[in-house]
Amino acid sequence: MKRTVFTIIAAALAASCTVGPNYKRPLVQPPSAFRGDASASAEARAGQGSAESVADLKWFDVFHDDTLTGLVSAALKQNFELRIAAERVLQARALYGITGAGRFPEIDASADVNALRSSQAGANRGIPSGVNTDVSYVQAGFSLGWEIDVWGRLRRLNEAARAQYLATEEARRGVITTLVADVSATYLQLRALDLELEIAKRTRDAANESLRLTEARRSQGAASGLDIRQSEQLLFTATGQIASLEREIAQAENALSLLLGHFPGDVPRGGPLEAFHAPPAVPAGLPSALLERRPDIRQAEQELIAANARIGAVKAEYFPRISLTGFFGAQSRALSDLLTGPATLASATLGATAPIFNAGRTRANVRFAEAVQREAVVNYQRVIYTAFRDVADSLADHGKTSEQRAQQERLVDALRESTRLATERYRGGLDSYLPVLDAQRNLFQGELELAQLRQRELTSIVQLYRALGGGWEQTHG
């Protein structure tokens, strides 16, 4: 009997196949160059660009700011979203192990003590009256259960579980890129607010001094009460701006504290915003490399692989499930005889269960799995197109913001000179205080906008680095 069973198993395994479609990556032809990439050469536009990309830098080499590096490192250890993502990876890994275990035989040990007492006045008249029919025995042994994966159902489920596990790992990497970008952007916003606060305080001090001089001129009859009221306007404007900026700074620190996994509190500062050294060039690199760098693209592909494998697992339901069950052990009435040769007990069963009628459930499951796979294909394509849009947006933001910041610097220089000339004319008695007030207001607003543009220019580099799938982790290639 054993030889027959093993021969059948060997024949079944030799003839086994895996039903369902094998995975093939959908063809998505990327453009020859990113839109808005000013560093792309003529060769790049012809489809032969340089592979150099700002995304090849490690995240701590982007700005060379030790304080920002420390904040990002703390966030990578303590952030709640990242810790949740790590636990989801462990969950998916465990599910992968559970699914993979189904491909192998399951062996259990069992021991039973059985006692049976039959009725002496029962239906069996062949037993003479007074005969003892009580039975007791001990049984122990090993049972085996194994689904022979002839049609590849278990292999497809294992393939899907593995892809889902890898998808969660890519999702964790996506959380890392988002986290580091958010920490960097929030810190840059905080430093920009600090700069704006410094400008507002400097303007308040200048307005106080201007008010003092105007009051002195009025006491000498060289200024009017209108000049006093106009001098107070800039002072009150700057003072109100200080309160607004202090509120925004507190909120930015609270947001950054949450990203760091801390309770709301003070955030350490490094160098001023003007001291940040951005990379001298921000090349985007080859568009085809984006498909391998972006974790969200890799995650979408793994989810597609899982959906594709589930089609095969569902299609295998059309065919019989072949299983092997067996028991090997011993049975005896006396416990002392359990390990003797005559007590040996063995059984083996090779069975198959085939679907005959289930009201179209299997066919509906196949259609459902195929629809899920087609949705995953569309999602994979959508993620790729979205990634290219992210890069194009970031390139446009960086390039145009850099131009705007350069022009704003020239404007602020002109406003400073206008303020100086208007102040000299007023002190010389050639003009009223109104031109001075207008010049000071314009300078104040111009300096605030310049600080905001500097922050936006640096943040655009962070967003471009994130859009390109930059390697935030030191060990991540």
C-alpha cells in the first residue's frame, strides 16, 4: 500500500502545473527627458541623457546642516507613522510565513484514552446476557495532512503573499521619504519664520527710532501731528506682525515636534536661513531611473504582482483538490503494551475533492480577481504618471522660484535705497513724511517676501529630491 501511495504522489507532483497568468511588467514608455529639466542636454532630449541626478545624494548631503540632520535622524527613530509602517511590514512578513506553511505537510501528535460501555440490554441480540462488553484502550501516534499542490493554488497564494509583503516594505520606504521631506520642509519654514520675525523686530526698532526723531522734530516745529500719526502706523504694523509670526513659529514647532515623536516643545535651531547651502546644480537624471527609485512605483508593482497571482489561485478552484492524510501510531488495551509490535497502527488516504456545482461562485471569483488585477494595472500606470508630474512640478517650482528670488533681491536693494533717499529728503525738509512711510512699508513687505522666497526655493529642492525618489536612508541604494 505504501508503495502505491508514494507512486501516486510522485506522479501527481511530476505532472503538477501552475494555472493562471505569469506576471509581465506592463509596458510604460517614459519620456526622453523630464519637462522643465534645464540641465538636460541635447543628447538627453534625443533620448541619451546623463544619469547624474540630485537623487543620488544622501539626504544629509543635500544641505549640510547638522541640526537638520539631527532632527531627521530623531524622526526616523521616533515618528509614529514610521513605527506603524514598520509593524505593518512585520505583519505582512508573518502572513507570508503563514501562507508559505500551507505548501508543506502538517504533522500532529495525538494521544487518546478511550473507554466505552455498551448497554447489556441493547439491540444486539447476538450477545449473550451477562457478557461484559466494556472496552477501554490507549492510542497514540502521529497524523499527517497534506494538500498536494498539483494545480499551483498554494504556490500562487504564496507568490501573492510574498508580493504583498514586499509592497508593505516599499510602503515603509515611502513613509521614510515623506517623513524626511516633511521634517526638512517644516524646519525650513521654521527658519524662514525666524528670519521674518527678525525682520519685523528690526523694523519695529527702526519705527521706534523714527517716531522718536519725528516727535523731536515736532517739538522744534519742524514736523506736524500728522507726521506723528504716520510714524506710528509702521510701528503698529511691525508690532502686529511680530505677534502673528510668534504664533506661526509656535505652531510650526508643535508640528515639527509631532513629526519627531515628541510632545510640543522648543525645537533646536541651526544656522540661519541664509546660511543654507543648496547643491550648486539639481539635475533630474534619466527618466527611466525614476521607475526604480520611487518607492510608491515599486509598491504599486508589487501590489500588481499579488493581484496577478491571485488569479491563478482562484482559477485552481476549477480543478480537484488532492490531499493525503495518514496516521501512524499504536493502540492497545493496556498502556504497558502500547510500544509493542502488535500494537502498531497505520492508515493512509489519498483523496480528491472536485467541484460539481456551486452556482457560478468559482467563475465569479475569477472575474473578480481579474477585475482587481486590471485595476492594479491602471493604478500602476497612474502612479508612474503621477511621479513624472511630481518631478515636473518640482522642477518648475525650483527654476521659477529661483528666478523670482533673484528679482526679489534686486527689488529689496532698490527699496532700501528708496527708503534712504526718502528719509534724507524728509530730514532736509524737502518732502513730507508720507513718502518715507510708503518706502518703509514697501521695504518691510519686500524683505518678508524675500525670506519666504528663500524658504520656498530651498523647499523646492526638498520636494524635487523626494519626487525623484532620493535615497534618504544611508543603507538604501
